[in-house]
Amino acid sequence: MADEVPEISVAELKARLDRGDRIAIIDVREPAEWQIANLEEYGARLIPMSQLVDRIEEIDPGEEIVLQCRSGNRSGQVLKYLQSRGYARVWNLEGGILAWSDQIYPSKRKY
């Protein structure tokens, strides 16, 4: 289905990170949201959705990329945009930082 957004669960992402897989995590939330909770300890980088068009050259199309936001909506929209620009190895983090907090790291702050 053309509109389907490829997703990765938080459990699968955590397992892959623990194995040492090279995955670029791009957080598309705004800076104030990043300050509340983020995945920086796993190498996540903040490129807000509002800046993506101007900063797309910072995202290597050859990398495997996981996009993340609060719940998965914005990152799903960014995923579709990147796919339209030829990015092939891109995933949406299912449930976003909220799912990460619920399932992986309960002490991560929620908002």
C-alpha cells in the first residue's frame, strides 16, 4: 500500500541499539519538547519538523534512519517527505517518545 508508513517498535529499536546496529535517530519535535525527554544517549539528533526542508542535507540518505516525535504522527509525516526525496531505509518509531517511556524507560518524563 503506497500510504503505508514503515514502523519500528520501541522494543525492536532498543534491541537493535543494544546489538550495536548503526541507526540514525532523528527527533523531529521542537526544542522545548526535546528538553523534556529525548533519546540523546542513543545518538538521537534534533532536527525539528519546522526546519527539516532547510536542514535535509544533515540527513544521510545512505543511513538507516528512525524518525521519532512525541507519538508518531509528525515523524510519520516526515517519513513520507523523506521517501518522496529518495530515502529508502527510513522507519517511524511507533508510538514515539511516549511509547519509549511506557515500555523501555519509565522514568523518561511525559508531556
